[in-house]
Amino acid sequence: MKQRGEFGLIELIKEHFPTPEGMVGIGDDCATVPTSGDDLLTTTDMLIEGVHFVRSKSSPEDVGWKSAAVNLSDIAAMGGTPVATFLSIALPRDAQGEWVERFVEGYAAISHLFGVPLLGGDTTSSLRDIAINVTVEGRCERGRAISRRGAQVGHTIFVTGALGDSGGGLKALLDGDERTPEVEYLTAKHMRPMPRLAEGRELLTTGMVGAMMDISDGIASDLGHILRASGVGAVVELSSLPISEQLATFCGARGLNKFEFATSAGEDYELLLTAPAELATQVSFPLYPIGTIVEGEGIEWQLDGEQTEFNPQGYTHF
């Protein structure tokens, strides 16, 4: 039997569980459930040892931080405010002492930074690998959560920060690269992402954002989600992608394509959004325009205004 792949599995689940009217369900960064006051936002994500982190390459504190951060980022992507987290973790015997104590320290550090309590979860043993699942509950003014479905022709495509740094950091970790200043910078970006919660809230308050999500799988994949949900296409200018000096130096020294990292490596956890061009003058933080929403479907990649054969795919889990 042919394997369904990640998105085939998601579609199968959606067939069995259509979203009730008035709610936002499978296919966005958070589920949204209306209440008598604010909308309730819920997101959940899983990290598996050997897939999302390598124990020998990652400190327990970093894994704890990242476990919370990637879920808080989903709340940011809807313009919401996190209220509480729930942690479930499966641990093999050799991780049930010092490792998990240090993991909790990292998880607590980012939780306290954003004032988000941990209210529950589950613990169990594992025969081999560590498995971590985090759920975050958040809130947003009723009917105002930003989804992936509102991109409009003529909108500018923006991102909130540099792309590809996390992917560069992951490669440096896996390759055992010398800890040069740029490698230190990139690995820190990989292990300690900073969810854009304040930026997400400010973007919501402008009332100008059409569609938004966080960048977990690279813009080649994530922008595609917005385009399919909104029924539009996009033109992206590669020379406009915000790429850090550290990533450019790292790629240049190794003969690597910096655009591959910036479009496809993922785990940057910046925000990707569409809005009228003047939004950039309405917020207190930098927004980087990288392209335009157009009629049609899919992404046309350009370099210095000319269409290119470059065709990144982004990260897929299956």
C-alpha cells in the first residue's frame, strides 16, 4: 500500500473530523474555540529524540527551552496570548535523573520569561528514546485570531527576522564543526528560538494582517500552506530574503547555498505574514518584505527580478 505521507495523513484525519461551525480546526497553527468571552486557542507539538534533537548534541536545558518555545510560537502566529502549558514526557531510564532535572530548568526558564505557568501533563517511561509533547492554551479577542486563509492579491509577503539560521546551526551541530563565532551564533538560534509573541500581538492590533503563521518548515513549505488556504499564488524575490551575516559566512566557507537554508531548513520560528505594504510603517519592529501575493497558485522564485530555476521544497516530516 502506498504511504500517505504527512499531508495525506492530515487529510485522512480531516475527513473523519470535520471542523464544527464557528471553530478553526486542523490546518492552522492553533485550534480556535469560541467562548462567552475570548476565543480559546490550543496548540500541541511533539519532539522525538533522534528526529527533533540529538541528545549528545543538545544540552537538556536547550531541549527544555525549545520544547516550550515551538509551541508558544504557534500562539504568536495567531496573534494570541499564552495562558498555560501542559507537558507530557516519556523517559528512558538513563534520562530519569540529571537529564530531566536540567530539562525542567530550561523549560522553566522560557516559561518564566513569558509568564506562562505549567499546569499539568503526564509522565511515563520509554524503552529507548525520549518523547516530549507540549500543549499550550491561549486566548485571543473573539473572532480576531489571524489564520492562514486571508492572503489577498496585492498583499506584500513579510517575515519578522532572518531566515535559515536555525538550519545552519543544526548542520554545524551534526557535522561537529569548529565553534567559530558564526557557528556559536547559529547553534544558539537553533537551540534557543525566541517565539515572537509581542510581535504577533502587535500585528493583530493593527487589523491589517491578512494571513499569518510561524516558520517551522521553511518558507518554501510554510508559504505554500498560506497560498493553498487562501487560494492565491506568490512571487518571492530571493535577494530580498533577510539572511544574517553569520549564515552567509558559514555557507560561503563551506560552498553551501544560503538560499537553500533560508527557504527550506525550517525551525526559524519567525512570523510569515501577508498584508498591505504600508503595514511596515505601522509597527514598532522591523518587517522584511520578501515578495507579493498574486493570482494563481504556487510560488514563483525570482532572483534580481528574473525567474529562476531554483525550486526549494521545504521540510516535510514523512
